[in-house]
Amino acid sequence: MKFKDYYKILELESSKVTVDEIKSAYRKQAKKYHPDVNVGNKLAEEKIKDVNEAYRILSNPTLKRKYDRTWNYQVGSKRKKANRKTSGEVAGEFFGMFFGNNEIKEEIAQSQIPPVKGENIETEINISIEDGFYGAEKKIVLKDIDGKDKTITLKLPQGVQNGERMRFIGQGKQGKHGGKNGDLYIKINIEDGKKFKLSNDDLYTVVPISPWEAALGTKAKVNSIDDTKTAIYIPNGIQSGETIEIPQKGYKKANGERGNLIAQIQIVVPEKLTKEELQKEFLKIGLNEEQIEKLYSYLQMNIEELIKLENKNDVLTQGIQELETLKQYINELELTKYVQFSPSLARGQEYYTGTVFEVYVTDGSIKSSIGGGGRYDKMITDFINDGKEYPAVGISFGLNVIYEILKNREEFTENALTDIFIIPMGTQIQCLKIAEIMRKAGYRVEVEMKTRKMKKSLEYANEENIPYVFILGEDELAQNNISVKNMKEKKQDIIGIDNIIENFEKIK
């Protein structure tokens, strides 16, 4: 095989050149002999072939090292003594050996394939609010190309954001044909804790208070995530679920500032307090011992004892009269087994003008009330201001509490609120269109829009007892099909998107 001086072809003076110099020389020669500027020039056609061949060899470090051994012998070394073979013969043999080897031929062939970057790896990690706020170091174990465990150390900065994606260059799948490795992306999921819940940049924390504190007002100290305490005033008449905002005591924003700390008031009704515990609580709100003793005696009375009570206080007298009337109604309607009298019950709103009440489930599965209300005869008068008094009674319900109760009941769990749950895999728009078609046909349809993993989405469908799950990926979409999973029978079918209603009815 004839020896070719690739350095000469690229007009390079020496083999001691950098990769950038080789690229620059190649571009210059390729531009010079490019077919577009040498139309019909056979010599230019041969030149461009040599230029491309020279670049393929010299740009590959492995092939360049092997070629350089021949080039140095042929061009860079002095000719050997006359009794030896001529340098041309030796070079020819060596070059023939070099390019006649199957391994080298394969390397040359491989060098002609453009490099392909490895695939990126996507994963996620769950961290606590505290780790996100203060920063932390976490270790993630992944599988490398050989299936072996590879540990990645993740250094979380202070104030890392929920949903933030951290990139690790070159930690993805291995590249092909000399291409770079892919990257590793780790999504940060910040989980709610026992003390705090995160919403955007605000932190929510529960502040428990007693019914009397809610009725009369009180002061409380709220713990922040940075271990500081903030004193807040809780006004009288506050209700469970109401919030008090503490500025700049929340989570860290992306710009370094702080969100707000939201104190959620939770009125806690103690199951039973000793007299000493009650005294302690009443002293906190400013009552003296005589007042506490008198109040405690009232709290120990049943409804019959209160009715018999003689008192010159007009408000108390009116209240006792209302209780007596209410007791008569309850007895006549035979509702006594459903009603329990509690003199300590307090709703805490100033607009109440008479008896107040709360509603509980009889099986005791939920300690919180599911509803509450009372009389507020003067409220309408205050709005209209016509001098008349309008009798009124109202009640509000806690839907979240009711939902939790129903979820645990058999009759509720057997009847799902959704017929079809659609899980898109990069096909959100198409899934929304399919949902619209199914809804028009009378089906109750929900579309997964939370970008959860497939496993989590299916777990959700199971928890909600949804009978059918539609799964639409890009491969299915390309074939105009959609996967249908029967959650009860644990089977899966593929149906056409065209005439989807008819196709779905066939496999139900």
C-alpha cells in the first residue's frame, strides 16, 4: 500500500500539532477542494477524498499515534544504511501492516461514524423542608452501564427550590463512537413535615388553642424553621382554620429573601381536664381564683341543674330559658340519644346570640366536629338596620372532615367518583382531547396533570377505585392507539383512538 503523508496533505509541517490545528488545517483544505467550488474538477475530487481521509486518521488519537510511528520512520528519520531495505520498502510494509490489519480497518470504519452523545438520566429525590432550608448532603445510588451501583453525592444548597432540577454533567449514559456521556438530572421534591408544610415560599404551621382562648382571645408564640419564636396575638372569636401571617419567616425564595410563616389556628377541645389544669388555663387569660371557682362550678352542671339555677344576670336567665325550651323539644322528638349537653362548648364568634352546637359522628372514628353553628338573631338586623329582629340559625360543615369519614366507609370506596383516569406520557394535549370526547359520551374522566411517575399514578387510581386507566405514550400515539388498563381484572388492552368510544365499549 502506498504511503500517504497526511500532514503534507493538510499542509502541516510537523506531527507535533494540536487537535485545534488539525481542525483548522482540515477546514482550510476542505474549503479549497470542496465540490461546490470545483465543479467537474476530477483532481479536486481526489484531493477532497485524501483531505477527508487525512482528517479521519489524524483527528482520532489512537489512529494518529499508530500513523505517527510510520510517518516518523518515513519522513522524520534519516535513511538507514544501504545494506538494509530502503526506507520506502520498510515504510510500505509497515503501512501495509498498519492499514491491512482488520482491527485497524474497523477502527477507521468506526472513526467515520459521527459521535453520539449518551442519553440523559432523569431521577428525583425526596427531602425534608429542613434539609432544603439549611442545605444538606445526600447520596443517591444509581446503576452504571455495567449494572453496578454508582453513588452520586448531591450537595443541596441552602434554599433549594421545590421542583428544582440539578444537573450533573457527564453522569448520564455512556456516549457512542467517542461521543460525550449524557447528563444526570435530579429533581428535588420537598416533602411536608410534622411541623411545617410548604406552599410556594410560605410555610404553614398549626397553632393549637383551647375553646376558651378562641372565645376570649390570647397570645401565643409560634416556632419558625430557623429556631426563632414570634409572639402573635390571637383575637377573640377566631375560628379553627383561620390564619395569621408572620412576614419573612417562611421558606427561602430563589432570590434569597424569605416567604411568610402562616399560623393556622386549630381549636382543640380537651377530652377531660382536671380542676387544677382548668385553673392554670383560666389564670392565663386573667381570671382570678374566685371567678375561676364559680366558672368551674357552672361547667360541672348538667342541663337540669342549670335550668333550676336562679340568677339575676339577664343574659344567663335568657340562656337558661332557651335551654329549657330546647330540652322539651328534644324530649318530645325522642332525640335524647343523639344529643349531649356541654356547658363548656364555645363557638367563639361574637354574632352568636343564643345556643350554639357542634355535630360529631356517633362511631367516634373522627374526633373533630363535622359541623357547627348556632343562633344569631341580630345579625340580619345589623345589616338591614330597620329596627326589626330576624330570628336566624345557621350551620357550617367541614368538607375535608366529611370526606375523610366517607373515604373509610365501604359504601363510599366501592363507588368511585371517576370512571376513567387518563395518564399522559408527553401527550397532555392529546389526552385532554380524548377526555373531552369521553365526557361528552357520559363518562366521568380525570386526567393526570401532576407529572407523577407511572407507579404513583396507578397507585392513585387504585386508592380512588377508578375502574379504568387510559395510558397514552408517544409510541401509542404514533400508531393512533391507546392502552386501556382494567384495574379490577388486572388486564390491559390496546384500542384505536379513532372511534374510541365504540372500541372502549367492546372491551368493557
